[in-house]
Amino acid sequence: MAVKERVGLVVSDKMQKTVVVAIENRAPHPKYGKIVVNTQRYKVHDEENKCKVGDRVRIQETRPLSKTKRWKITEVLNIKPA
């Protein structure tokens, strides 16, 4: 079974060892054809608290780490300048 990976944007870093990552999915509407943007937010484990708001990150599915956390950060793709 393949491991699920996603790329998204950090939208919140207020929690300890956890960030919220938003992932956009753009797809045409089935009937009308207009591109519709769906955003899904995941709580992601960030062990070293290294991610800040605006960073683009790659996340990977993992075992349940808490009630809502099922993802962990595998790498920070680009860091937003301070």
C-alpha cells in the first residue's frame, strides 16, 4: 500500500508541535465546468516547531498521533522570508 503524500501551505502555527496545513484541490464542476477550489485543512505533527505561517510543506499520512492529528511533515519545500 502506498503512503499518501500531499503538498500544502501552513496557515496556522499557534499550537505546540502542531501546524495546520491547507491543501487546495482545483477541479471543474461536474455540470457547469467552472473551476471550483476546495480547501481541506489538516492538523500536522511538527516535532521541532520549525514551520511558520506561509511555508510550503510536504506532509505524509501516519498513525493517529492525537484525536485529530494523522499527518506528519516530511520536508519544508520553501520557507517564507521573515
